[in-house]
Amino acid sequence: RFPPGYAVPPHYHPAAEHVTVVDGVLSLGMGADTNRGRLHVLRSGRSIVAPANMVHHASTTQGATLQISSRGPFQVTYVNRRDDPRL
């Protein structure tokens, strides 16, 4: 679950990621450029696949509940190391 105003900085995964919006609205962009004019807006029931190693980012203004699935080990690599909340 993403609370209102939440954003995930540009990152990628070693395997394809399938994202389904269960509730709310998610804005998803491909590439490291977070220009809001290039976002895909996904509403409840919609889904998208980010191919393996494709840099992408996400945000929500009102909040969203997502179902995320992938094959193999799931790993997140941030484009900018300082964006990694685990560090």
C-alpha cells in the first residue's frame, strides 16, 4: 500500500515486474526522467509490465494498493544510490 503523496524513485529489477492497481491511482513512468508529462496513469483494475532492467518510477497523489509480481529473486536497484532507503 502506498499512502497519498508517496513516490518511488527511478529503479530497476533483474526480472520483469507486473504491477496491478487493486485500488486507487498510480502514476508510472519509464526511464530515469521523472518528468510528470510522461507518466502513465493507472486506475483500479489496470496493470502494466516493466521489462527486466527497464528503469521506471512511480508515484501516487491519492494513495494506491498494488499487487506486484515477478519471477525469480526480486531485487530493487536504484539509479541514484542516495535514493535507496536501505542505506
